[in-house]
Amino acid sequence: MTSMLRSALVAVSAAAAVTVLASLASTSAGAAEPTSCKMGDLADCTAKCTKNDADACATLGWMHVVARGAPKDPAKALTYLQKACTGKSGRGCVDLAYLYEHGIGVPKDEAKAVADYTAACSDKNLYGCSHLGQMYEFGKGVPLDYAKAVGFFKQACDGGEPRGCTHLGWLTEHGKGVAKDEAKAAGLYKLACEKKEGYACANLGKMYEEGRGGSAKDEAKAIVYYKDACDDRVMLACVHLGYTFEKGFGGAPKDPAKAFTLYKEACDHHEMMGCNNLGVLYANGLGVAKDEAKAVSLYKQGCEHHNVISCANYGWHLTNGVGVGKDMAKGLDLLTKSCAAKNAWACEKVKALPKPDAGK
């Protein structure tokens, strides 16, 4: 049987076990808008950036990252964000570090990203503190440390940075580095969503979809949250919206082809849960011709960007030799690590595999 692990939650990334580990786990930056010019207003942002308005350059650079009001263009994004950072835009410097974190227009360099996020956070840039927390949450460029992640997210959230509240909510929802409390997590998501933090809205939508966090199950309401956030270029929300079309619930028609389009767009914009779910469609021939090798390449991509669910799926394919040469040792290692990250599906697969010394 083909692997079926996917996101059903939110996240992040950041990606979303199945369901949930990805939720948050979204690793997209989701930059909030500097006030100099409006996100998506290409003419105004360009004019102001030309006049050396650093925050306008930051907004313009991010527009080219997420293709909102401007074409996706990593080279232009890099140019504008470098200009923004040189001009002392704190958000510009953080979003420039994000390019290094993900290798967008520059060679991937997580250590540099950590250093730049640390510098920003030390300079009381709470947006930078949120990103620094994510690096500890996923073990990117630093050892994984949920307690440190909680500290940075709380610092950001207490200071009014909604992204910090979103990530603190996700860790609280799943009991990572802090006591598990879904109701408290929902409160943090609502707080951030009211400040137009799209990932918080996506996570809140997932709670309505599943009837958790003190909310009655309301799939239709969840879809409203997903659509609004997806329209605002929050790729994790697009993943969740795609899942509603894949499965056909909440009033959405079952449409795997539409799900494919949404997953692909998310993956193309570095949302690893989009890549994972796109892999599931290829693995099962849903909305696209079945292609196990393509599925494996997408799982591998997600795993290389620290998406636990993708690692679990990649490990399953390696242990079974489906779509890739069989490599029991590597596959077992990935499944074991995913299990250690509290992915229940991976734990089940590890238990079902023969022990390394079986038969000796």
C-alpha cells in the first residue's frame, strides 16, 4: 500500500503528523506588511523604494518572494531585501535572512540565517525573535530545542508580534516545550488572527475543521478561514484548502485536480506541507498521473527542509523500495527520527518493520 501520511491540520510549515505536526510547522516567513506601502501595490512600493524608502524595499522584496502583486523573482527579491536591510529596515533584514534559510536566490545557509535572526532579536526586533524561535523549533542551523523556541516565541508574542503568538500556540497545542493546552492554543491563534496573521487563521481554521480547542466542529467556517488566508498568499492555508477539495468536505466539491493546483503552488513557494501532500497525490494517482518516483522526490525535498511528515513518507518508501532503490537502513533511520518527533504513523511503521538482526 502506498504511503498516505499527509497534513490534516495545521500548521507550518511547516509542516503539518500528519496532520498536525505539519501545522505549524510551516516554515514560510509570512512577512507582515511594513506601513510604508501596501503589500501588493507594485507601483507605489517601487516608487518609494526608488526613493530609498527601506521599508518599501522590504515590502517590494517580499512581494517577489510570494508573487503577491509582482511576479515571483528570487533575484529581484534578493536585490530589494538587500537594499532594505542596508537602509536599516529591520523587517528587511529578517526577510533577507529568510532567503538564506531557504536558499531563495542565494545558496542555502541556515547558520547565517540563525546569526542574522539572533542579531535582529538582540536588537529587539520581535519579528526576528519569532524566526529565531522557528530555527530552534525545527533544529535548523542549531540543535532542536523546544524550550528555547518557546522562550523566543513568548518574548515575541508578549511584545505584540502576532507570529510569535502563532508559533507559541502551535507548541502549546501539541505540548512541545510547554504543557499541552488546546484551549489556550486556540486563544493564541485567535489573538494573532485578529491581527491578520495568516498562519494563525489557518491553524484556527483547522481547529474548527476538527472541533478542537473548545470550538464546535464547523467545516464550512474552517474553509472561510483557509480561503481568506490563501487569498492573502499564506501557503499553509492553501494546503489546507487543497485538502478540502481533495476530500470534498465543508461544502467544497471533491476535486483532486484543484487540490493538485493548490498543493503545487504552495510547494513552489517553499511550503513543505504542500510538497508532502503533492507527493501523496502522485503516489496515489489522484488528480495527476501516478508517479511514485516523483512522489519520492517531493518527500525527499520536504524532508531536507525538516518536515517531519515528509521524512516519514520518504523513510517508508526507502524501506519498501517503492519509487526509489530500497535502503532499509536509511529508511529506518528516517522513520525512527520521525517517531522520536512524536509522529504516530512513523512509530507504527517502525514497529511493523523487521528488526535489523532478524533471521540471524
